[in-house]
Amino acid sequence: MQRPFAQPAAPPGTLRFSVLGPLTVRRDDRPLPLGPLKQRVVLATLLGSANTPVSVAALTDAVWQQEPPRTARKNLQVYVSALRALLADDDPDRPRLVHTGGAYVLRVAEDELDLLRFRSLVRAAEGQEPRPAARLLRQALALWQGPPLGDDLRRSPRLAEEAERLELRHLTAYESWAEAELELGGAPAVVEGLRDLVERHPLRERLRSAWMSALSGSGRQAEALAAYDDYRQLLARELGLAPGGAMAARYRTILAGDDRAGAGPAARPAAAPPPAALPPDLVDFTGHDEELRHLVDLLQDGGAGRSVLLSGPAGAGKTTLAVRVAHLLGDRFADGRLWVSMRDADGLTRPLSAVLAEFAERTGQLGAPGPEAWREWLAEHRVLVVLDDVPDERAVRPLLPCGGRGRVLLTARGQLGGLAPVHRVSVPPLGTAESVHLLAGLVGQGRVRADREAALRIVRACGGSPLAVRVSGMRLAVLRHVPLREFADRLTDPAGALDELTSGDVSVRRWLANGWRALPAEWGRDAGRLAAGTGEGPFGLTEAAEALGCDERQAVRVVEALIDAGMVTSPRTEVIAHAARYELPHLVRLYVRSSGVGTTRGTPAPA
């Protein structure tokens, strides 16, 4: 019987792709010339999403970070054509690099790409006993040939982010391998490797905890205790935090002279996991595929105590996306998944005590825990916590992990620039095709096919907001007698569009009003001036300064404050002659104009 993951002899002409180190492609162990830098950026981007469509926009963003030339699309076609010729194989019925729906797909088998083999081995190791887990993880780590993608490709910010994600996966796999080896009594074999990694990642709690266990298991208890004290001081100095509960428990175990400290994480009695406390997943979830994949990767492969922020303007679909991710990752979080709203029904910030009391109820704890007790529980449990609609940094800072097994996914309209470290993912507007697909699922495919032009007008009037498209569909599903063309005419009137975006107790205007009331008065006033003084679509700094009635230096500060608040966006592709472009989200612009927010009032009348 063939050994698992053993690779049979490759037939002649077999390609081997590698991104876990310098980017290479070999045919029969002979390296292929991969061409100029931009062509290699295209190849690396496609390999990073192997067997998944990569849009032309994403490839353009990877190759030209700031100023794509007018010939960008044509240049991409040249690079793709050269790669097709380079990677051509003997199966004309199944081309390796194909174009479909405005995107390119590079088809690669698992045994052809080291990244796919690495992921497969790491997944196979999950849930295994220490000995087979250590063996599989050792095979996975052996695939790495150095820093992923090499230095030259990291000039592309998109590939630099991908390389960072790959390095985090490598680090997580190394931690899992070291813990398995420690449970097998192999402390001396891993202690020096862990020391090197701790020096490069001094704030990574899981890594340092394993190093402490390895030191203790090697008979070096004093060094293990010193490693904890160094970490405690570093954490207090850099972040103003204390070590997490799991780390403190490891310290107490070593201090007590428990020999089991060198055998990996202490075993805990099995407990029934708390039930998943999540809103229902939407069966018609549409779009945001790239963001969904990125979130899944960050949350399932990230380091200890990872926090991820999902940001975007009101109605962008942040909560829906977060709930979809939480449902998809059910098998990755054995101790449960929790969802809590950080605002009350009126859009006001909930007190920390109320949030902690809700967590206590859902996790079966006696009494409402304080922040330290909550973080200790979070560190000790493999749980995903969704903190929805975060108003500001102060509301969530005491709830975030500083190490351990828990993960936290936040959603917020603003960027929460005062939180660190946190990984940020922005939610862009839905594309036209995705919006039409969502609308058709609500009103019926036949109704959309009968008047596709009107359907296009409806979704364009919704400005790529999933909330607005969904409410339009819900309303039209009830108003079966209203032609799509008539409803489209209603939405094209800016003064009355928000009045139409209401279905039952779901009101886009009320949704926007709750968020607006939470803004500082001056931000509301500035957003009103921008809406009144700029036209539809992106605008530049000069236009912003004119609308705000100030010079460009002050306008930059105002616009960037509104970006941080989630009231203004900066489209990645909108850079002209080195000048940044900005945009007011469509629903925000509608609300400002229809609610009478002028240049003097900072807050509109309640809706």
C-alpha cells in the first residue's frame, strides 16, 4: 500500500512550482526562465490563489501598485500569453492557464505546488496524536526553502502581504510541530530552534510558551522562568498588557517544578463546547469571494491570539461576511463561536459590563467576568468571537486576546487606527454582476430577465451596497405589481431614494441615522460639506478643499479623519498623476443630501 503523501515518480514533462522560498518552476528538475519581474509578479499572484479565479483588477493592482499605464490590460495579456507558452503541456483539452469571466485561473495539482502540499499536510496533522502529527508537520516544514517569494517580488505590496501570510502559516506550523515534539519528550531537539524564532518574534506568546516548556524539559528551569519574566516586561513596556492566562499558567507550572511542563501543553479535562451563538447564515450570500478567502486564511492559520478587523461603510455587508466566515470555520473552533453586537438597538455603545455579562451567559461562567478573567478564558479556549459593529477602540481593547488559542473578528465602519496589532480587511462595494445576481435571487430570475435594463438601473442606484440591494429585492418581492422600471425610476430621485429603501421594519435610512448620531458633530458637518460640494464618483484633494472651505493641508487632515471613521473611502485603483482620489460611499452621500445635513449642522434630524 502506498504511504500517505508519498509522491510517485513523476512522468516526463512534469512541472513543479515553488513559492515557499524563491519563486521557481521546474520541468523534469530543470528550472524554467520565468521572464521579467512583472511577468513573475503575475505568476506569483496566480500561484497564491491556485485553481481560483484572480480578477484582472487584482493582477493590475499586484503589478502596478500606484500608476497603472493606459496599456495595463494589454500588457497583462502579453505576460499571460508568455506564461501560457512557458507552461504549456500535452493536454490541449485542459489548458493550464485559462481566462474566465474577467479573471484568470492557473490550474495546478496538489503534488505540483509546494504551497498546496504544505496546506494538505498541515490539515492532515490537525487532531492527530502527537507522533503522527509531528511526522506530518515535519514533512510540511521540510518543503520550505527560505523566505517565501524572494525579495524582488515583495516590491509588490500585494505579494508582500501574501508573503507575510505564508510566513505566519510557517510559524504556526512550526509551533504545532514543536508542541507535538514536546509531548513526545523531545525538548532538547526543539529548544534552540525555538530560541531563534523567539528572538525574531518576541511578542508571540504561543512561541515563547513552547520555548519555556522546552527549556524546562531540558533541565533549564531558571532560564525558562527568566524567559517568562523577560516577556512580561516586554509586553508591559510595548503594549501596556500582562501575559495571557495560558502563559501565566505555564509559568506557575514551571515554578512549581512540575516535570510535565516539558511535555507540551498541560492536558485539560474534556468539557462540552458551548453551542454556536451566531446569527443564521444567509443562503443567498453573494460576492466578496476574495475577502472571504482572505479571512478564512487569517483566522484558521494565524498566530496565537490573532485579531482581525473587517471594515467598511454602513451597508457594505460586513456583518453578513463575518457571519458567513464564522459558519464556515465551525470545524476549526472546537470550543465554539460567539457573536456579540457592540451597539444597542439605538446605535449607542453598549457598556463593557453588559458585553462581559453576555459572554458569561453564553459560555456558562458564573457571574460576569472582568476583562482579565475574560482574556484568560479566551486564551484557554479554541473559540472564535465576533464583535460586531465596533464603535471605537476603547469599546473593544479590553476584550482582545494577547495570546492563547482564541481568535477575534471585529467589524467596524472605521479603521480603528488605535488598535495594534490587528490585521485589517476592507469590504469593497459589490460589483454590478454580483448585485444583479443578489437582486434576482430575491425577486426571481424571470422578472430580472424580462427587464434587465431596469435591474441594472436599480443595482447601480444602490451603489454596490448589499444592504440596499437586499432591501430593494425584499420590497419588490412584496410589491409584485410594481414593474422593475417604475421602481428604478423611484430610486434615481436622490431626494426620495432612501424612502424607497424600506421593507417592513428594515430601513436603510434608520440604519444610517444610528451610525450618524454616533459621529462627532464636526465630522458630520465635514461629510455634509463634501457631499454638497463634490459630484458623484471619486474626487481629488483640490475639490475636497473647495467643498470644505479650507486649504489642502487642512483638507487632507479632514478627509483622513473621515476615512478613519468609515465615512470616506479611498479606491485602490483611483490614483491619477500621483494624486490620491477619495469617494463618499453612495448611501452616505444619499443620506447627507436627503437628510438636510448642510454646512452648519453636524447632525441631521432623527429619521
